[in-house]
Amino acid sequence: MNENKSAKTPADGPTAWQCQCGRAYTVTCISSKPSKREWVGLTDEEIAQGLKESWVTEQAWQSAVWWAEEKLKEKNT
């Protein structure tokens, strides 16, 4: 196998290799950190649907939704 030495780090992208049979393939480093995803919260419609399916008051539901979203943001951003 012949290594493409132009790619020096995982940030440079996949490294091209050539098999002994002549076919090209790439190898991507899986140890690099994944990119951070943007926080996606519940839509107003999803929150309203949850309230319809709940037995608590609207104020209690809104408070619970706010609390849960804040905790999830802390853990995932």
C-alpha cells in the first residue's frame, strides 16, 4: 500500500490510499472530536401538544419545559 503523505493531520481530511490491486480508498481518523451540533429545542407546537397530553396546569407544564430545556442545554453545549 502507498500512503498519501500530503495529509498531515485528521483536520486535513481523509487520507488517500491505494490497495495492492490498484483501487483507491480513503481512511478517515475517527479519534478527532466531532463537531458541536447547534441546540435544537422544542417547538411551540410540540410544547402545546405535550400540555394537551398532560394532567398538570399550564403554568406547571411551562415551568417543567423551561427547566428541562435549561438542563439539557447545560449538558449538551
